[in-house]
Amino acid sequence: MLFYFIRRLGLSVIVVVLAVTILNVMLHLVPGDPAVMILGPRATPELIAKTREAMGLDRSFPMQMAIFFGNVLRGDLGRDVFTDRSVTTIVMEQLPYTLMLITASIAWAAALGIPLGCYSALHRNTWLDKITGVLSVSTISIPSFVMALYALLAFAVGLKWFPAVGAGEGFADSFHHLVLPAFAVGISWVGYLARIVRASMLEVLGETHVRMARAFGLRERKIVVAYALRIAVLPAVTLIGAGVAYLLSAAVFAEVIFARPGIGALIVKAVDSRNYPIVLGCVLVTTGIIVVATLISDLVNAWLDPRVRENL
Amino acid sequence: MPQAEPLLTVSDLSLDFGTPRGRLHALRNVHFAVPKGRIVGIVGESGCGKSTLAHSLMRLVPGNADIVAGTIDFEGENILELGERRLRELRGQRISMVFQDPMTALNPVTTIGRQMYEIQYRSKRSSAEKRTAAIEMLERVGIPDAASRLDAYPHHFSGGMRQRLCIAMALLTRPALLVADEPTTALDATLEVQIINMLKDLQSDLGCSVVFVSHHLGTVAELCDDVVVMYAGEVVEKGPVREIFHRPSHPYTQALFECDPGRIKEKTRELPTIPGELPDLRNVPGGCIFKARCPKAFGRCEREHPEPYVAEGEDHVARCFLLDEEEVAA
Ligand SMILES: Nc1ncnc2c1ncn2[C@@H]1O[C@H](COP(=O)(O)OP(=O)(O)O)[C@@H](O)[C@H]1O
Ligand code: SF4
Ligand SMILES: [Mg+2]
């Protein structure tokens, strides 16, 4: 168990360092000088040089990275180039919106996808199973930003059931604003999860231990939930954990389309304006989210399956 | 020996499987009885329908199975006509089952103790009493340090131990009938002997009846009182174990003996191999079902389907024209 956490932690650090370094390299390859971007085309060379120094751009690349990670360890992600506010503060302000969006998407996708998959497996080849099959495949193949646009047009602009933009204030209003983006991000996952759960449910239901449970006259509901579903959701949990990276990229689109605050919106604006410290801060945080998501899915699996638990 | 009163009587049972390539007639007119307190062995090559028969005794058949005819009379009720609810009451209570592969027969994510507790859900006993019953049964099947093993998971046990666990679970509710579908086939010979001896002791202690499926004649000889020989979905010979072993009357039973020395201690783990193959049960050939592989087949075997003829004492019958009085006379 302890070894598992050490290993996970080590792995996470490597992933974060790699991600940030690669990103830095990429940013440096993008044409255009960040200092010039900030100061505008009419800045004097002296001013540019001074700004470059202030941003640390005059130092060698490895040096920049070393300083950056040194600061990260102290919880300092640098300062916003334009407003001089702490990047940590800015990112932390936006983080809850993105977390909320992702959590809501996973929650409704799982709440619908897992029972649907379970039902499909138990009632194979019925009309509901067939409809779920077709819908799953079609929602899986539609990109989430297309889904977001249509959802916006239909339910916000057309029917006016939900607000089109923003995140809202207070619980009820926030929730109301969350519905459409979460729908757009989560919809393809309903299909994914339903298919995965259906397949693994069929496999588990065919196993001898389920037959044995039937031979003991256990109640059908008990067999389905405690003997079959508990094992059949394991791959779905892993899939969700690994899929948070995709959910994050879907969240970026959703935040832009629905003009929601959040890490995605922040990152897009920051890239657009070459606001490097913000970009790096966002990447660091999203990588952190992915690492934590994997950790959670591992722990959920360990909780459900003693064999996983013992191998942690 | 006069036949004891039957606990279970299977009459005229026929079962089809729906398959993409047509209906597979897996059981045809199966007839046999299980007397109270006796052990009945069902033998035959792999694919003869032994498992299908064993599972249909508690109507635990796959979704594509269709029981087309027959009755299974158990303690005065026809299993095939029971409602789901009544059937569930019998399962695990009056009739229990042990499966072939002990490695997959237990719920992998639940402790042994919990599984043993859950199968007693109908009992009005307290949790402590259920726990005691579980421990006692585990001790009886030879699980060392039983009380502390209740919190272990199936994967903590070896194959032989897992089969003991399955047997303990099956007998926990003191059923009148235990159906064991090749419970020792997945185990090595030493373990097999241990399990067989244990089953024998438990059966005589608890006084239940047992249907014991095996493709190994030696195991059957060791354990059973009566034998039912199956071939391609039919009962071709049945009778008391001594009769069958001393005077095998059906050419198929004789062939089984030739392929299998019938001694359990020997390392004959492979399936008996009789030249030829099982007939295609989607198009069941007319005449005797064994004719294609029978060294003694003659004209009549092509045309007619043999009924069970009495071999030696009343209880010993075989579906072979060689036992027909007319043929014997001719
Ligand atoms: N679910 C099923 N669907 C179709 N055919 C089956 C099914 N189960 C068994 N069979 C067929 O029924 C016959 C008897 O199988 P089985 O009862 O497993 O034999 P045994 O236990 O003697 O090896 C075989 O021909 C097998 O292929
Ligand atoms: S009836 Fe004929 S074919 Fe069938 S077993 Fe007897 S001799 Fe062989
Ligand atoms: Mg079998």
C-alpha cells in the first residue's frame, strides 16, 4: 500500500515535469517574442530588454525551467504578465468551475451509462438494448464541441430552457448554468460507459460464480448488484479515471462555447496572449487533476476488488 | 437389493438448445431415478449431455435451452412446472450444486464468510448461529483453522481447498439432494481421492442423496451405488454399480471400460478415447445412437431405435438390441 503511493507519487512528479518541460519547449518554438506581445509594436528596444529580464526570458532555457520548478515547490507559479497577480491565485479561482463541470459530467454520465449498460446486458436484444446500442455508437462518434454547439442552439437559444452563457451565482443558478455544458461534455460518456458495462456485465453473468449464486437461490437483485455489477463496473471505473484527460479537453471547448469561467477558458485566453506563466500554471494544475483522477479510480477499484487491493 | 424409495425421478426428459445452426437435441427421453440416501453416478464422454442433465435437475439451464418434454419429480413436485419463487426456495435449500471448476465458482470479491452467510438468508437463525454453522461445515470439509478463514477471499485458497469450500457451501443448508458436476475433474489425482473420500463420509453422515457426474469410471466405481451411462444425450445403460462393472452390457459401456482401467489411483487423466466421433445432435441419426461407432452393429441397429432392455437383474437395463430376447434366440 505504502509502496503503491510512493510509486504513484514518483510517477506523478515525472508526468508533471515532463508535461511542463514539453510545453515550455513548445512555447519557445512559437514565433513571436512574449515581451513584444505585451508591450506592443511601438516599444523601444530598451524597454523590451528590461521586460525580458523581468520575465526571466534573458536566461538560458534550462535555467528558466530550474527556476520555475523551484518556485513551484514553494507553491509559487509566477505572476500574471499583464496584471501582476499571483498565477496560483488566478488558477485557483478558476479551478472550481472546471472541477464542477467535470464532476457533473462524470456523475450524470455514470448515473445514466452504468444502469443502461446493466439493463442492456440483462435484457439483451430487446428494443431498449438496441436503441441504447445505436445511440451509444452515435454519441461516441460526435465530437463534444459539436454537441455543445447544438445543445446551445437548441436548449439555450431556441427553447430558452437554460442560460446560454456564464456560470451563474448561488447554488441553484450555478446548477442551472451547469446543465447544458455538463450535458455536452458527458453525453458521449453515457454511450461509452453503457457499452463497457454491458460487455463486462455479460461476461460476468456468464461466469460460474453467478450460476452458483443462482443455484443457491439467491435473490435476482442481489445476484445482479452484489455478484455481477460490482465486478462489471471495474473496467468502467478505470475508463473514467483514464478518460479525465479527454474530459478536460472537452471541458475546454465547453467553457469557450458557453463562455464559462474555468481552466479551459483561462488557458485559451492565456495562449492567445502569450501569457506564459498562466499557461504553465494551468498545465500544471490540469496534469495534477489527471494524476488525482487516476489515483481515485485506482482506489475505487481497490475498494471494490480485494485482488486489486492486495496488489496495491 | 430392493430399490429404496426414490427422492428424484426424471422421466422422459428431452431438452433442446437453440443454436444459430438449428436446434440441438442435447437430451432425449432421459429416464432415471435417484433413491433416497444413495449416490448415483452419471458417466459418459465429454459432450454427452451430463452437465446439461445435471443442471436441469434444478432447472438451472442456459437461456437458449428449451425443455421440450418430460417431468422431474422431486419430493412430490415437478421441478419443471414450479413457479420461479418456489424454485428459488428449493435451490440451495433442498437441492444444492457443486460445479466443475472450483477456481471460478466462488464470488471473487466477497469473503468466504459473507458468501456462506448469504446463502443462509432464508434461515431464521441469528448471525452468530449462522457463523457457527459456517465454521462447523468448513471444519467438516477439512479447512484448517476454519474460524479465521472466514475473512479470507477465494483467491487465498488453492483449487482443492476451493472445491472443499464449494462442497461446504452446498451442504451447509442440509439439502436432500446434492448435484455434483465433475467436482474433481479439475483437480489432480491425490486431491481427487481426498475429495471423493470426504464426499462419501459427508454423504453417509448427512444422509442426503447425491448425483455425481464424472467422465471417469474409476471415480464412479469408488463412490457410487448406481450408475447411469450417457451417450450423445441418451441414457444407454443404467443399473447398480456392481452390475455395471461386472457385466457392462452396452457396447458403449464396454468401450468406456476398455479405454479406462477404472482405477482412480492411476494417472489416467485424459478423457477416454473411443474411435469415432459423437453424432451431430442437430440431425439425430435414426436407429441406434451408437451404431456409427459400435463394433457389434448389425442390420436392425440401422433401422430401429432400441428401447431399454433388461440385462441382468430388474434394475440393470441397456438400450441395445443384443439384449433383446428375439436376438438372443436368433
Ligand atoms: N448453451 C448451449 N448451447 C448450445 N449447445 C450447448 C449448450 N450447452 C451445451 N451444449 C451442447 O450440448 C451437448 C452436451 O453438452 P454438456 O451437457 O456440456 O456435455 P458434458 O457435460 O457431458 O460434457 C454438447 O453437444 C454441447 O455442445
Ligand atoms: S443396438 Fe446395435 S449399434 Fe446399438 S449398441 Fe447395440 S449392437 Fe451396437
Ligand atoms: Mg460437463
